[in-house]
Amino acid sequence: MIGIHSGPIVAERDGLKVLDCQLCGYAHLDPLPDATAVDRYYADDDREYSMASACTWMQSQNVAHRRGLWATRYRFERDLIMAESPLLDVGAGLGHFVAWWNANVGMAYGLEPSATARRSAASPLVVSLADLPATFRTLRFCLVLEHLHDPVRVLKEYVQLLQPGGRVVVIVPNEFNPLQQRLRTRLGNWFVDPRHLNYFTPVSLRRLLQCVGLTVKTEAVTFPTELWRLCGCNSERSGGWCHWLRLQSETIIGPRLFRWYQYLYNRYGWGREIIMVAVNE
């Protein structure tokens, strides 16, 4: 955005500052890194998807999806979106959601900038819009907007691909929620990360979607993982165990478990990730 980025600093860590920006309407790093450097980071095979930790994460994700442990979450999203195809998953990662949608709902396509991720993907992914249909009924941005240099510009570009009445589902970390704020007194600002340029709350995410001409229809959340940290599970090993326990619980109980997450969100503002569905009216 053109103008002066101003507002209070709401979090700091390792020399990084997060500004609650009055110009943008959401919090972001201050100063923002160069846009070209950001794009190059996510397209570079030697970065995000090829580090040792990322390789371990990819293996874990592949195992979880082979066992069907993400099916409950995807069924919940399908019902939330109201299952309209064709769907475009922007920043599709390893393509597991695209593969699930194609197998269970209808036609889906995935865009992914990283060549490493595309080579390892569970479903064919592309890097260019030129290889895709002209319009879509549904756009999905899962854990993407927090990484973008200018999320408003990117959303406006993609909304042009959306058919009238089409839907956009956006999933971002729920920052500064009450559980996270409580943990900050113990752990500091661990969530501030150079890879996360933007830090959204439900209010600022709604404002962003309205800014690009969308009408928010539905809000939901994922499990409030900060509860694990409050119980002392702060190591990578214990966090991994808790993650698998959550997936197993969702698999056994089914999508109705998300009703409990919704209750905690409505009553207390808890939830690790915000899921918003907006309509192009």
C-alpha cells in the first residue's frame, strides 16, 4: 500500500518488530522485507522445503495423509465452503488438499511456487495461472496470507478469477488471541517469525476481506494448540505428540468436534487458526 505505515509496536523478537499498522488495517513486520526477496525465498528449492526440518515435516505430513488423519478437517472445510468446484488452492504446498478434493468433491487445481514442493506433491501442481481454467467457484488460501508482502494486492488479483457468488476460504494463524496473550508472559513473543510478515486477528482479517470487495459469511477455527503450551508441552517432541493426538481425536470423533472448537472461539476467542469464508457478491 502507498502511504506511511504507522501505529504501535505490538510485539518484538530477535530484532523483529510487529507494527499494528493504521494504514494497512492489520499488523505486520516493520520494516517489511523487500518484495522481490520474499518471492525468491518461497521459490528457492534450497530454502523453505529443503531444510532438514522441512524434510522431516514433509515425511510426517505424507504419513498422516496416507492414514487419512486429515480427512475430518477437509470434510469440515468442504461443508463450510459448501463444496463448489472448480476450486483453486493457492499456495497448495504438498497438494494433499487438492488430491482429497479431487477424490471426494470435484475438480481442484493447486498453485505452488516451490519447485521442491511441486516435485513431492500428492497431486499435480502448477506455478502459472496460464495453465489453469479462466474462472473458479472457490479460492482457498491456507496459511498463505501471513507470508505475503502485500496480501491486499494478491487477493484483489485472485478475486478477479472468482465467478459471481463464488467463495473464498482464508486460513491464517489467530494471533494475539487470549491464550497466546497469556502465554506471552511465560514464553515471550515466540510466534514472531521472519517468515511471517503479517499477523492477523479476526477483526483485521474481516477488514482485509471486506477491503477487496468480499462479504464474510462464516467464521470458524482449528484446535487451540496454545492449551498444550499452557500444560507445559513446549518441546518439539511433545508438540509433535500433541499434534498427532489431535489428528487422531478428530478422526475418531469426526467433524462435530469442530463444534466444540467453535464454542471455545465464540465464548473465549480461542483457536489457533482462523477460517473465514467470504462471498463474491
